[in-house]
Amino acid sequence: MKTTKSHNDRYLRCPTRQVDKRCCEGSFISENVLKKTILNELNLLIKQYLNKNELEESIILNKFRNQKEQLQKEITQYQSSINKYVKALKNLYMDKVNEIISEEEFVMLSAELKKEKANTEDIIKERV
């Protein structure tokens, strides 16, 4: 197809139309009409094959899945921290029993560990 311009509009036409009009019937079309026709066809195909609601739901579900996975990772990390605090408290008690640390050191350190453990447990409760 060749492009031609007439009255500030562009048209597409078959080059063999000049030889014989019967060779290329319907071979003269405005670019604007062609664009509109193609867009209409594309929109029909989109409506036929694309379910917008399903796509939106899929995107939202993926977003929530990612958030859930991230929260589960955080909770696992916090639970690991709680286990470390429990182990540290047991070791601290054993250090006190074995007289490695004094009573005052035990009270101070165990209070700090219990406070950190409680804070971590509160964070887990907020996340769940």
C-alpha cells in the first residue's frame, strides 16, 4: 500500500489500483478509519480473552501472599530470638548456681533478658 494525502488526511491505497480499479477493490482507506478499525478489533479481542476481574484478583492475591510470606519470615525470626532468650536465661541460671556470677548480676541480667523476651512476644502478637 502507498500513502497519499488528500485534504490534510492520509490515505492508504493499492498501487495497482491505477492500472485497473477491479484489481484492488476496497484498496483505498483513510489511516484514521484503519486505526479505528484495528483498535476496535483489538478491544473486542481483549474483552473476549481478558477477564479484568480475574486479573485484578490475581494481582491482589499475589500481593497478599507476598505480605503473608514476609510476615511469616519475621515471626520465625522473632520466635528464634525468643528461643535464644530462653536458652540464655537457663545458662544464666546455671552460671548463678555454679557461682560464676553474683546474685545481683543474675537479677540484673535475667530482668533484661525477660524484658527483651516479653517485648519480642508482644511484637509477635501484634503481627498475628
